[in-house]
Amino acid sequence: MLTTADLYQLFANNRGIQDVSIHFDTVSIFDNGDLKKGLFVPIDNEHRLDKAIESGAIAAIWPSEKEVPFFTPNHFPIFLVENPISAFKQLCDHYIYKIKQEECEKMTKFVFFSPELLKNHPQTYDLSEKGTGQQLLETINNFMNKDGRG
């Protein structure tokens, strides 16, 4: 399972509470859907932090050149990065490496296809199956190369 300890290791520029024990059930590039105990990674200007927090996000990766919205709670963990798309890929790479190294009882779900599209065309990856992590990584690379959003 992905934790804030992983994020502190990857992204040194951060603000908010410094608690390494927070774990994430979901990582999503969308501000809607089920973000309960989620990490929000906005990859464009269409998605809003306030909606993500309302949907259950408990932390966010945020573009460093963009001002953090005034309504963001002081304790809310924000990880400031130069490029959220690259940070999302880096996070995926790290997570796949992590689950190859250790057995995880609970897994973090990564959402990078629109929740509306997933209703008709679900795409999931069971990372406990051999080779599935590589398939997920290939899908993420294709997604990032197309600069699409699902």
C-alpha cells in the first residue's frame, strides 16, 4: 500500500502535516468518483482540489508553479512538483517496484481513466498476478505518451 512515507521519499518539496503513517486506498487524476483515503494528482486545469477533497482525498500532488487554493486546510498534505504528469508516472513506477520487493496485504488503486468511462469499459490490473505490474506500466506509459486522460 502506498503511504506518505513513499511520497516524502519521492517528493521533497511538501507542506501540511508530516505524518509518515498515512496510507492511500486510491490515487486518482480525477477530482470525482470515490477518493476516500485518496491521493489526488491533477494533470490538467479541469480538475479541482476542492472537489477532490469533497470526494475524500486526504492529500494531493500539486504543480509548484500554481498557487495552492486558499481553502486548503493547513494540515492537508500537499506535495509540490514541477510536472504532475511526470510525478504520477514516477509514483506508479515506485509503487510497482515496491510491491515487487515486499508482500502487500492491501493494495492502492490507481485511477487514470475517467470514472464515467469505467462504468462501460472497466480496466483493472491485479498486481498480485505475475507480469501484471509490467502491463500496468505499459498502459501508463502509453497514456502519458498520448497526453490523454482516459
